[in-house]
Amino acid sequence: MIYALLYALFAFLVWRWSRGILPVAASLSTILAIFCAIGAESWFARDKAGFNEALIPVPLIGLLVIILLLLQIVLVVACFYGFSQDWHVEEERPIGSGEDYGAGTPPDRDAPQPA
């Protein structure tokens, strides 16, 4: 549940273009992917004596862990794509520099001027 709340917070921060959240999301996804990769096999090996039956069928839990592993890999790849797009970099520009910042384009000097 903690990871679900963290990922909801991360999604909100990415929506607001918070530049520092991509490395945090990638690192936490990597940690959870490692846990899933290590633990997935053990869920399929619970058919031995001494294990109690879970509320959810054990093969289904193993499948959900593998799906979670794949989702974490996709999330890490998406974060790396964001890094390559420089989503985490903010560029400073002086106020009133023009170009695409609400100041409009400079007037065309060759165009006829309205009377």
C-alpha cells in the first residue's frame, strides 16, 4: 500500500512537471523490481508440505508478482525515456526574451503596415 500511495504522489508530481521526481521513481521501481524478481519463484514453489494455503490461490499471487515486475520494468524504461528527453531539466531564460514565452513573434519588417 505504501508503494501505491507513493506512486500516486509521483504521478501527481509528474503531472505538475516536478523535475526531481524521475530519479526517485526510477530508483524505487528498481528496488521493487528486484524484490519481485527474487520473490516470484518462491510463490510457485509453495506446493511443499508445511505451507498454509493463502486466501488468494498461490499461482495467482505468483502471476501478479510477475506482472508487477513487468510493470516496474516499464516504469523504469519510461523514466529513462524522460531523462533522455530532459524532462528533469529546467532552462532559465531572461524575462522578455521573446521566443515562445507569450511575447509573440517579432513583427515582420517587410510586411505592409496597416494604416
